[in-house]
Amino acid sequence: MRWIAWCGAVILGTAQAALIEPEAATGFQAREVAWGQDYMAATANPYATEAAQAILAQGGSAVDAAITAQMVLTLTEPQSSGIGGGLFMLLWDAQAQQMVSLDGRETAPKAATPSLFMQDDATPMRWLDAVIGGRAVGTPGAVAALYQAHQRYGVLPWSTLLQPAIILAQEGFIVSPRLAKLLAAEINPGLQRPGPANRYFAPEGHWLEAGQRRTNPELAKTLTTLANAGAAGFYQGPLALRMVEAVQQDPDRPGLLTEADLAQYRAQWRKPVCTRYRRHSVCGMGPPSSGGIAVGQIMALLEPHDIKAIANDSVAFTHLYSQASRLAYADRGLYVADSDYVEVPTEALLDPAYLQRRGEALLSLTDPGQAQPGRVGGSNGADQTQPLPSTTHMVMADPQGNLLSLTSSIEMGFGSTVMVGGFLLNNQLTDFSLHPGSAPALAANRVQGGKRPRSSMAPTIVLDPQGQPSLALGSPGGSRIINYVSQMLVALLDWQLPLAEALALPRISHRNDYLLLESERSDPTLVEAMSAKGYDVKLGPLNSGVQVIQRAGKGWYGAADPRREGTALGGQMVERKSAH
């Protein structure tokens, strides 16, 4: 196959990554932890990881590798992300010795109003009605963000970076068990609608099955257009017109996207949000993502406590973590939205004095119940948002010393199910509050034309006490991403667990609603003890998908969450002798 040959030709010129066998995690198949002397890639899908590794082996940058990985994921993990969605990118710029972040979040069409999802009886649409079809489609931002990042940080030609996905789309990929399982479970009823998505995912009337080979010639054509024309090939011309027609002519819920919305879209470089934690600096995305603020709050609330001395599976830790989390989610729900449209008190929310006062709640011996937001100004109304967990994350370290953490999404599994040019369009507009609230207390995260919906995506990079990058991570998981990332930070910075052990820890989630413990992974005695403390305890799947890279001497460890299909691959650059 040409795709395998393309990757193999590159990898043969590198020293292969050494592998470290971790102890098997209970309930999970043992997952290898990769080692790379000069570079590392970890993504949610083996095809994407292999393609990214090959780009890094050629001397490509972390941004180059991420571009290639995202294009491949559009094909091989279509339920989670793709060029029809958006992303947030956090990058340590080794040359400038600074952290930068890029906002490639979708935007609401200019014609959208706060009543976008309201019905004639003054109630919001049923959520399931809102997410399927053209009405929920926002202006995609992934292609613009990746192209803009490449202009500043790219090393290899843009067209080269798209070739692995083009070849793979032409020759076919093997359908993964996860993709097949999600199709069989019919997690998105919209795929049953007649149209391109149904024909692609259910050829001959049956859902794709694990092990099948699937080509996508339409996507190959689309990516070829982008390879030749750059981002302009997506936001202008025939492809843009096809997207607009598909959204506006959706047979069930027509949307508002226009050619002008696409042509005017711009990704935004924004100031990262960084919080001190035990001499480290934990950096993430600022608004419109709530990830950086909420993760920062959780870590700051935990810092006064000797977490290292507390067992990771104990009642004491579960209680402290749950209390810190409920406070962060309370503030997130009221204050965080697109700061280009509403005032977000980011500094006030992360002020040490404010968090010290909020942290007094962690001293309670029982669960006080739902937390109220702190008072940092503003008169926002209640928010009604239900972000879903179909997202992807990747991390990259390149030979030049750059470190990248990138989270991207199309929102619900398989997005809006509107398919154009071989890819799915997002339904990210349902990340806005479906009910706008009432004056004067309007929801900060209400729909407005051109506005970016609030997100929980939390790409994170940690700087060590010397100000150098030591850790990059992130996860899919909807609004629970914040919990997954902050729990991993505790595992790595406080307990200093090996990557495999940290990834296998039973997940804990509290979004200021109830305590959710990972089913089949949590000790029954913990459930009983937390119930005795007054918690509303539930058991359920906490299907995190953390990808992580960690500095180890002069090289990098890389690993992927054993709950999903991700992999990590690293390597060492080989000096090429000049010809004589």
C-alpha cells in the first residue's frame, strides 16, 4: 500500500523507539509506554500516531505532525473530530521560550440570535432535536487554525502534510472496534437519516463493522483541494458553497451558515491561562474554553492540602477532589463564555485570595450539596448547556524542542450528521445555552452571531520550576474533560506515578451535580463511604481518552489512555552523512 510505503520510507531512516512495558492495569489491556530521544507523538488512533511520527522523523515540527494527525483522524476517527469541526491548540515555542495558544473554535453564523433554539412556547428545543441537522452547525475553525499555525510554525510544505490522509482515504483504512461499536449502538440517531452520512457509514444498509476496509474518495478529493489551495480551498469556492447548501437545505432542521460566515472566519491567537501549582506552572486555554480556568481553580484549591500523603483511592482524596471540582464547575457555569462578547473575570477567578476563601469549603467533613458560584462581579443568568464527550486529543514533541497539546471536536458523536465532501460537519452550536436567560440576567454563554460557544476542552502544558516544558496532556470527554485532566495532573505532579499507572487510575468526576465514580473500577467500600458523607454517588463509564507526553532526561515518554484506541510513538533523529 502506498500509505504504508510512505510511512515506512520515512521510519526506516530513524532509530526505532524503545518501549517500556508497564504493569498491567486491572480491567485494562496492558498498554505500552513509548520512549523517544528526540520526538514523540500520541493520538487517539494508531493511523494518526504513525503518520505523525513519520512527519516528526522527517524533521517536521510539532505543528506539522498535528496537521497530519488531524487530517488522518478526519478519516479514521470521524465520530470524534475532523475538518468540519474546531480546535484549541496550546504550544510551547522553544525558540521564543514562550507559551502561545490558538483558538480555532467554531463561531455562530452572523444571523444567529439568542433564540436560535427556542420554540414558540418560550421553551428551548429538546436537546436531541437541537443537535441533529443544520441548525446546530457552526462555522468550522479547524482548517483555518491549522493553516494559520503552519504559517508561523510549519517546517515541511503544507501539501506534504496532507498526503498520508489522502492516500489512506484512497486506499482505505481498517474500521476500528470503537468506531464499529459506536455505529452499532446508534449513539447518534441522525445517521439513520437518508443522505451522504447514512450511505457512507451504512453501505448496503448495514453499519460498518470492525475489520472492514473503508475508502473515502470524496474526502480524498477534498483534502487534495486543501493541499493545493490551502485554507482558501475550504472557506471559499465550490466546497464552501456545498457546505452552505447542505446546512441551509437540511431536510429536518435548516441552519443559518452562509458563504460570508465561512469567508470571514479567523482563528485567534490568545493569551494562555497559567496557574502556579507546587512550583510548577500549569498552562491551558482561556475563554471561550473554560478548561484553563477550571483546571487552574481545581489545582489551586487542592494546593494547600498535602495530597502526596493521601492515598489516591482513599475517601480523603475523593472528598477533597470532589469539593474542589464542584466549586470550579459552579464558577464555570456562571462566568465563562466567549470573552470577545461578554466580560469574563479570568484574573478574579484565579486570584489566590479569592480561591483561598473558596477553599474553606474543602474543610467540611461532609458534602454540603450543590455549590453556589463565587462573587466576582457580573449579573449573568443560569446556563443550560450539555456538552458531549465526542472529542479527540493529541500531543506532540518535536526535535526543535517545541511541545504541543491540541484538543479538537465536532461535538456529539458523528456531529450534526450533515456530511459534505467526505467529512462530517459539527453541531457545536448546542454548546451554547439553549435558553438565553432573561434580562437583566442573560446567560453569558447565550447564542450571539459570530460568537464562539463555551468549551470544556483543556489542552494543558506544564512548565517545571525552571520554566521549561515537562508535561503535555489533554483528553476528550465533554464537560468531564476538566476532571480527567486535573486528576492526571495530581497523579503526575503529587503522587509522581509512572504514566501507565496514572492513566489506569479509576476516574472521579464531580460537576457540581453528583459524584460519578468509574464503574467496574471503583472499590465498593469507597462508594459506601462517600454515600455516608452525604454524596449523591453514581457509578458509570468514565471513558476518558488522555494522551500524555512527559519529559524524561533529554527525551520523552509518551502514552495513551487504555480506555480507548490511542497509541504513542517516538524516535531519534539520525544524522545523514553528506554524499561525496
